[in-house]
Amino acid sequence: MVKNYENSISDDLNSEPKIFKRKTVDYQDFGSKFLQKTKDYAKQFFHVYSSRLRELRIILEDKASKKWPEAKILKLPELENLEDEKCVIIGTLFKHQVWKPSILRELSDEIEDSGVIPEKRANYAGEKDQLYLEDEMLRIKIAGDVDFSEAVTGVVCALMGKTLEDGSFKIDDWTFPGCPPRQQLEAPVAGKLLLVSGLDLANDTNSLARDLLLEWISGMAGSSEAQEEAASVINLVIAGNSVKTTDSEQQHSRGLIKSKALEMASTRELSAGINKLDKLLSQILNHCSVTLMPGQYDPSNVMLPQKPIHRLLLRESRGFENLKGVNNPWSGVIGNRLICGSSGQPIEDIIRVCGESDRTALHYLEKTLDWRHFCPTAPDTLPSYPFHDKDLFIMQQCPDIYFAGNTEKFETKIWKNQDNEPVRLICVPKFSTTSTAVLVDLKTLDVTPISFGIN
């Protein structure tokens, strides 16, 4: 159970000390909806795209018929003898990119002869990128004046246009599934949510900022106003990369066979990071509930969805009932607000596919709502489980709060769905480099970044 928040402070020696109590609220974890009940890694990834298209096609057919009532909706094989006539086609985007990672290229004769492994690129975008639309049977090259730079493989969409003589499809407009409808919950409770990501405990960076964060949450620092604000925090969400924020093994070995010394050093680093996380959690849990998500470099499976960090690794904190280890991505209800988010891999991968531009992580977080998918680039460039009956990453409800962890900087905005209902979008920055956590008011959806350092 969470201990009551009963730290007191007085600005006047003759006045009564102020006492603040932290309340508890109803908590529901929906993260299990991302997990397949049966595990079969022998399945082909083709089934992921076919099930994704099968479910979203129904939504797009209805949306396209309303947006372009004069145009027929056709399957790709029906375009064979159709030229210069406006129509609508529905399928999954495929972005051909020369610089996209390829195991076949890595095993090519050229690399085998030279023994040199190509250096990993920051992004996959290039001048020769080409966009296609495919369904269960065919693939067609698409062209047009629409901005293709932010398109990624795996997005299901409807295109309106016509077939050209060279067999490509020239599009005039396109549309996406859009954000799903929102399920009405009870009125949100008064209270605040604290979001933090990228603690990077293995590298022991920003230890002073972490100490200040702990003191603030536990009510041991600040004025009475600061303590009152801290007491309003009903849940701390740690959005991944608590142990590490980079792959130190890859940095040192760059894909070569690891030496025994490097392997042992990496194991010690991981063990030290887990122990520090365990100690930090045990201190926080005395005062506040915690939702702990795994990240890309935390001790969990690589493929999305990532399973919770195993409680047996957390010897001191695993006995607390108010510690909730959850999946990544995660969805749940806290204080009658539907909260969804990830530790940042889906947004980071979309940025790699789209290349460097003036578009920020917040822009692509918004796009995933319009695409109605948490991880559209999975399994193309983002490792994920080979779902075959149903794509569990398709959004089923419109969230109240939607976040991505481990971004380079803090960003936020209010986005509204087709019913004019607000969604608070939040990019949670890496705490190890920014010393910043994000405070969200569950009742008003107001957001305040809180800095615990000078960087």
C-alpha cells in the first residue's frame, strides 16, 4: 500500500504545520491487449500486414465513400484495363529505401570479401526513395504532388487518383483511418501524473537531478506550495530506458564478436543499473505509486510488445503492491483518464525512415493517431512479434493522454479528434540529458515540465 503523504512544513514558527496527504485512485492496466495468447514465431510477417489491412480497409471504405462519393473503390487487380478514370484504391504503403537495413546486403559478397560491416546510418531517407501501395495480391507504384516524405511502410490508406500509361497510379488526394472514437468514462478525478523516461542508471549520469526528483516526490524539498504540488501526484510513469539509454556493446564492438572482457563489463554495467533502479523504486514506492515500462535497452525482450521488467530482478521493490510493471507499448486508465504511450521506439523509428527535417517527434506522434496505429513501421524496420490473426497494435480507443518517451526534447500540444475531443500529446525527454520530468493534470490536461538540474 502507498503510505500517506504526511510531510509537514510551516513558514511561520507560531502557525500550525501544513500536512498534505497523497490520495489513491482506481488503476486499470490494459497492456495485456498487446500480447498474443499463443506464441508461434514460425509464422511469416505477411500475416501482420494482411490482418492490418483487413481490419482498417472496412474503416477506409466508409471514409473514402463519404469523402469522394463520385469515385469507385477498386481492388488493385481491377486497375489493369482502367486508364485515365478517377477511382479509389485501398492498401498498405511500402517505402522502398536503398539505405534501409537489409540482412541480404550485410551478407553480400562485397562485405564478405572486404570484411567491413557498413556503418549504421542515422536515417534511411534518400533521393531514390520510392513509394508503393500493395494489397494481398499486387503492388503498384504511386506518384503525384502529395508530400511522400513523411510516408512510412506499414500505413494503411486510401488513394484517390488514376492509372497512368506506365502502370503507376497518380494520386490527387489520400486519406487515413483516423483516430478511433473515444469511450466515455466517468469524470476525471483531481490529481496529477508524473512522466519520466531515460534515467540511464547504469551510467550514473545526472545523479544529483535524480536525488532532487526523489526528494521532490517524497516531499522532502521545496516550499509548502511545491510540497502541495508534489502531493497531488498520484502515479509516476517511468517510460523506459531506466537502466541504459544506449547499447554500449554495439558502441564498442560495432557488430564484431565481443571479447570476454567486454561481455563481462557489459554484464556488470547492466547489473549495477538494475540495482540502482531497484533502490530508487523502493524509496519512491514508500510515497507514490509507480508504473514501470521497459525500454529499448532495458532487460526485456527486443521485439515489441516488450514484456514488463521481471519483478525478480527488483529484490527490494518487488514486494510493493503499488509497483505496476507493464508492457511497452502500454495502455491503461488512471483517475478515469485513458493513457496510452510507448518508451519511444515507434516514434524514433518513424523519424529514421522519414529522415532529417524540421518535423519533430511531436509531429509524428500526432500522425500515428491519424494512422490509427501505435507502431506502423513494425515489423519492417522495428522488431515486433509476428501477429497472424489480428494486429494488436491497431488503436481501438481514442486516448486522453498519449505520450512517447526518450525524446530529445520536451514537446506537447492539444490535438482534437473528429468529435472535437481533446487529446494531450506529450514527448517525454530523456531525464539523463535534460533533467526534466513532465507533470500532467488529469482533470484539466494542463502540462508542466519540471526541471531538476541546470542542463
